Amino acid sequence: MSDKIAYARHGDIAVLTIQNPPVNALSQAVRHGLMERMDQAESEAGVRAVLIVGEGRAFIAGADITEFGKPPMEPSLPDVINRIEASPLLVVASMHGVSLGGGLEVALGAHYRIAVPSARIGLPEVHLGLIPGAGGTQRLPRVAGIEAALEIMTTGRHVGAKEAAAMGVIDVIQDGDQTENGIAYTQKLLDDGMPRRPVSEMPVPAAIDWDAAFNAILAKGRGQISPAHCVRAVQASVEKPFLEGLAAERQIFIDLMGTDQRQGMIHAFFSERAVGNLPELKGVTPRALDHIGVIGGGTMGAGIATAALLSSIRVTLLEMTADAGEAAHGRIAGNLSGALKRGKISADQHDAILNKALSVSTDYASLSDADLVIEAVFEDMDVKKQVFTKLDAVCKKGAILASNTSYLDINEIASVTSRPADVIGLHFFSPAHVMKLLEVVVADKTAIDVVATGFDLGKKLKKISVRAGVCDGFIGNRILATYRTAADQLIMAGASPYDIDAALEDFGFAMGPFAVADLAGLDIGWAVRKRKRAEAGIEGVSTYADKMCEAGNFGQKTGKGYYDYAAGPKARVPNPDVMPLIEADRAAASAGGKTFTSDEIVRYYMAAMVNESAKVVGEGIARRPLDVDMTLLFGYGFPRYRGGPLKWADIVGLDGLLADIKSYASDDADFWAPAPLLEQLVADGKKFETLNT
Ligand code: 3H9
């Protein structure tokens, strides 16, 4: 008999308890066990009802995702659920924690559902590139109606017990132990003589305009297809008898299982969890993180302070002058009132943070008892060195000294202190209280428990933390610099910024690189170019991008950049001044004249991204390909359904990409020098994913 499903009798009720930690995923053993235990309940004398509960922290988190992509194993989940629903016994599900995907589908196969107030339900299959595949698209519309069912399955969001009860998905909400509640409720149903109530026998709702719903959801998906396919499965629930609808759902599920998008999204799911899981940190105790100092209260510093405050960490923010301190306080207060408006904190929490947890100072001595200090001052090595020298003098022994630099050498910064083992890079992305990515930059002498504390901070701040080594730009900005250069090469060769943006947005990026540049501010790149030229002693150079800035066009904030924003920030009207400037540069360089298809643009841009990513992994700046994938996904708008640049590369084929890179080398041999790791993988017939362990 199954050891995954415990069986106990409580009078007339057989209690089936799923025991598959950590989240009771519906593995083959669980499915098999449920079949066996249903047989047992039905064959035992005196059993009138079955109660299904989950042990541990959840009812059921869904199908076992690790089985996806492997040959199917009997019994299938739809068969198990149909068997549960068809039982002559009364079947009740008692839910706590999450009931997701197949978990909710099992509950919908029961005849009645009870849940604790903190329970959450959902059909998150779209986040894995799938649709619900065990009756969710057929049963949920019968219970909750088409509109609610489609909203739940196309967004994949978690729905709280109260809302789920209002939708008709949960019959009773009751606080307490799920098993005790379930037994009492089942007993009451038996005592009241309540009949079996199979959802599949409930009437179907009226039809809607299916094509309009499909097209609207497809357009919203930015290239992701599975949400729109939920519409077709729900359509089948209305138009076909139950079993035929179920078969239609199954077919769509199986078709999606074979897609690259499913592969990309499941890679993202597991990588998101693996990225902060570094073998060298096992058993390492992080240092305390009760009080954090932040130096500099600009957008970045204020964002970091806000993120820490929202995670219940005390913050002392240091500014140079009282006026600057007041401005920083205002920025943080603005961020916090945004959090209050969005319901992330209560009014009391908001007031407590501002009155107690945050202090603003102009005196370095106020950082003397901080556990960790992060500087977010001007990106200049001398300025950073001055800050670290002062921190070294005032901070307590064991305090961690962190830099938020986005490209400067952390080893050099650490060298001015007497405690380089306590120095680390913590590279946040702006706005730091919103963006999910945190690069934990480990310098040569950084102590292992300091690294562990960096990851612990990321966890407390609910970030996706990625370990990076020291180099110019670390993982993300180094790769960004390369693919941006590839975009500039495409422009000189003949593509327009608008062709490039359109091609990459079709590929799935939220915004193309030139729209992103307009948003970030063109003056940032201009300042860097001017500084680099001054350092190199180059005078009098002015490219089309410089001329745009010289004319005062810095992007969205000035109303014009690559695009003209007169009609609003979302307007994508090309600025007519840009192309003549580009044409002049092409003419001066005797370049241009080539035309590119969208596919050629994507191929070129992605080849640059993959090649640099492979160098970053090969040099050990990123430990594993998945670290690069998560950096690009969470910091640079890379489409999640493609999994990340190196997952994408694995899917499209490394040999073809390497051949492309070699063919582009005739444009610029240095820039397109193939990454040794990529050449090695191709020679060995391997993929990047083999390095993800
Ligand atoms: C489905 O159901 C299809 C059906 O419609 C049709 C089938 C025919 N399977 O996230 P955590 C692991 S599709 C396998 O760190 P939390 C996870 O990898 C499924 N493993 O904890 C991690 O492992 P490790 C629809 C799973 O508290 C550990 O459990 N369901 C699964 O932050 C803890 O997870 C979903 O998409 C799984 N289904 O969050 C739900 N779920 O410790 C996906 C988790 O080795 N899961 N693991 O790193 C989640 O959203 C979150 O994991 C959950 C817990 C909210 C459950």
C-alpha cells in the first residue's frame, strides 16, 4: 500500500492524507496512492465518505514539475481526478496552504471544499508555459463562471480563501486544523444527508465571444502563447460534453508541453530557486542584519533604504548636508506612501517606519553600530575610496562594508580598508525597492560569511540574488554593454533604431534597447562616453548619439530622444531628427546600405549576448549559465518564456550560433571573437545546461 497517502478511519469517514513533502506535489507515487486509497475506502464496510487533506505546509502545490518532459507515467492525473469525482462515496477536500494547478484540480474533483482562512488557490500553469491539464479548464468555469475562471487561469495569480469562497470555489471557510475541520464538515454533510455533487455534472455557463477573448489575451501575452490557449480549452468546456471537453484540454496541454516556451519557463522556475543556492554557502551562518547604513540618498540610495525598511530592517541614511538629507527623507517617504497606497504596508506600519526605523544623518559616527553599510554615492573610484576610508574608521568590528557600484573594481575599493574580508559589492537595480535583481559581487578577499550575508540580505529584501565576480560591469552590465554595441553596429550597417526595437519587442523584450535608452536617459551614456574619451585623450569626437544629447534630447525626461513623447510616455513616434544624424555618421564612415529582416536583427543581437554570456561563465564571473539567465530575466527585461539567453541558445542550437558568430567576425574580429566556452561546448556536442549543476 502507498506510503505517500496515509489512510485512517474516523467512523464513516476515510481520511486520505497526502504525505509528499515539501509541498505534496502530485508525483506518480502520489497519483498511484490516491487510486489505491480510493479503492480501499470504497471496498471497506461502513465507509460513507472520503476526506482528502495534505500534510505539512500545503494541500497540494500541483503536478510534480520535475516529471514534465519525461515519458508519461500511469495513472494520469485527469484519470485520478475523474476516478475521485465518480466515487459513489461523498468526497470532501480540506485545503490549507496552497492548492495550485493539479492541487486545485483535485479539490475540484471532490464534491465539497472547505478551507482555512489563510488558504490560497490558483491555476498557475501559464507560468510554466502550459494550461491546466487535469480538468481545471472544464470544472472551474462550471463553478466560478467563465470570466472569473479565465482571469484566474490566464494570470496564474493566487486567490485568497475569502475571494475563492465568493466565487463558489470554496464552500466553507473555517479556522483551525485542516484534518479536524475536514472531518467535522464531512460528518455534518453526512448528517444533513447532502448528496454527492460532481462538478462535471453542473450546467455550463453561456458562451462568450471566444475569438475576441483569445486575441485580447494573446496580445497581452507579448508573445507568450499559453494564456490565450486557456480560452480555447474553456471554449471546449462550454461547447462540448464534459469528457470531450476534457480531451480537448488534454490535447492543448500536450501540445504546449512540446513547446520551447514550456522549456524556457520551467527552466526559469527551477533556476529562480537554484540561483541563490550556492554549495559553498551550505552551513555558513550569515552575520546579523538588524541595522543598515545607506550612504547617499539619491534615487538609488533612497530605493535601497526603502527596500530595507519595508523588510523591517532599521536604516540610517547618511547624506552630505542637512538639505540633501531632507531631500532623501522626502524620496523615501514618497516610496513608502506608494507602498501604503498599493496595500503593501498598513498606515501604522508606514508611520512606525518613518518615525522609528528610519533616521537620517550627516555624521559618519551615526554608522558606528550598523551591521552593514551600503554606499550609493557617485560612480567615481576616488569618491568611493574616500567613503570606504571613512567607513573603515568608524564602523564596528565585523560590520560589512558594501558598494553599490555598477562596474568599479571592488578589490581596489577594498584595498583602502584594513578589512578587505568584510568588503563586498551589492549591486541593486533602480528603483531598488521595485527591481528584483541583486548582484552579490564577491571580491578576491571577501569572507564566506560576508557572501552568505549578502544572500541573506537579498532573501530578506525578497530579491533574486546572483553571485557575480569582479570585472567591468559584473554579469549584467558587462553583457548589456556588448549587446548594446551589437545594436550600434546594426545601426551603422543600415538598420534603424525603430527596426531594432520592433524586432526585439517581437522577440519578447518588454522594450527594445533604444526605447530603454530613452527611458533611462541618454545623458547617462553621453557622460560615460565623454569621460572615456577624456581618459583616452581623444578630442572632438561627436557621434549621432552625442549630437542628440548636444541638442538637449535626453529621452523621455526631455520629451524627445529616439522617439518623440509629445503624445505621452508610451507614444512610439520616431523623432524625425534622428535618422538624418545617423545617415551623416554612416556617410562619414562609408557604412550603411544593408537591410536586415527582424530575424537577422534578433540573431545578431542575441549572438552578441550569448557570446559575451559564455565568456562571463567561462571566466567564472558567473558560476553557472543559469546565473546569467536569471540576471537577464530579472534585471534586463529578457522574456521569461525564453528562459534566459543561454537557455535560448541551448534551444536554438549552439553550433549554428557559433557559425553565425564566426561569420560576423568579418565585421569586427575582436568584438566577435568566439567565447572559448562556446567553442568547447560545440566541440563536445554539449549544451550550456550541462554546466548548471
Ligand atoms: C500542474 O499542476 C499541471 C496540471 O494542471 C496538469 C497535470 C497533468 N513540483 O518555491 P519553494 C519544490 S503544473 C515539484 O522554494 P515556497 C521547489 O522546487 C504545477 N517541485 O517554496 C522547491 O524545491 P527545492 C502547478 C515543486 O514556499 C520546494 O518545492 N503548480 C513544486 O516559496 C519548495 O518550493 C505550480 O506551478 C511542484 N509543483 O513556495 C506551483 N512546487 O527546495 C509551483 C514546489 O529543492 N510552486 N516545488 O528548491 C510554487 O509556486 C511554490 O513552490 C509554492 C511554495 C507556492 C508551492
